[in-house]
Amino acid sequence: MEIHVNASVKKACKVVGGQRAMAIALGIAAVQVNQWVTGRRGVPVKYCQSIVELTEGMVSVQELRPDDWHLIWPAPKTTEVDLIHTNNYDPNEGNQS
């Protein structure tokens, strides 16, 4: 898992313009981003959503925190198909009696 997270952080940095650019965008020291890239430290929860937004979704929260993302963030919003299936269907609707 750690290698996968490292690759995701590297990808995020590349999209943003490098480790230094990522650090500037997040308002933190470049050394902290480097620690995420090298795997010495994990990406703190408080930066994950910002990274997703900076990469325009190219890197997901699930990639940055594969072990616990589901404990921190709610499930994605329902899709239009889900809403159709939850619609109360009345088979007699529209029938003339």
C-alpha cells in the first residue's frame, strides 16, 4: 500500500508542478511534501481534499489514504440511476378506472 500512496503523491506533485509547487499551494514546507513522496510520513487528513482539488480529481482521497479514507469521508453522493431506483413506483399510476 505504501508504494501505491507514494506513487499517488508523486503523481499529484507532477500535476501541480513539482514538490515545491505542491508545498506552496498547501502552505507547508517542501520537506513535508518530500516526506510524503518518500514514504517517511503519510499524507495528513487535513491536506487530502486540497490535493484532490489541486489535481482536479486526478488523485483521489482513496489513493492518498487507502486504509482509512472510508472512516473519514462519507460515501459519494448518489447517482441519478440510484435516484431512479429509489423512486416509489406505482404501477396503477395513470390508469383510468
